[in-house]
Amino acid sequence: MAEAGAAAAAAAAVANAIKAMGAIVEVTPEDFTSIVARAEKPIVIVANGGWLQPKHQYLTSYKGFVFHAHSDDFLMLDSDVELLTAKSIWIPG
């Protein structure tokens, strides 16, 4: 019975995190670079993964949506992209 309670609590925590953050759309690295190229003043957050994680994770916002991609290689972004480095990126789910 305790396991069911713990699972329900974990599901509620994930649901609350999603509500707080809004929807996150997972896209391919190619689609991500295309979305960033369409933005007027793009800002991209990048985090380098560690053990058992993708090497590079990326987030950006475009037209009210948050887009996430991960890649083994660095993405080639235009020089006008403001790049912010984060220690890590956590996506609920």
C-alpha cells in the first residue's frame, strides 16, 4: 500500500512541475536549429550531460512554447544566438 502512495506522490510532483514549467516540446536537433533560426533574438540554454545522459541538452522558447533537444554533438547555431550555459537541464516526465 505504501508503494501506491509513493507512486501517487511522485506522479503528483511531476504534474506540479509540468504545471509550473508549462509544456515542453521534444524535437530533433535538426528541428531545434530550424526553430532557433526563425526566432528574432534567440536565447538557447545548453547543458553538457554526464554519466548516462545525452552529451548536450538544449532549451529555447519560441512563440510561447519551450523546445528541448539533445545531441551527442554540439549544434551549429548562428553567431547571433545568445548562448547560456546551465549546470544541468531536468525535464519532468
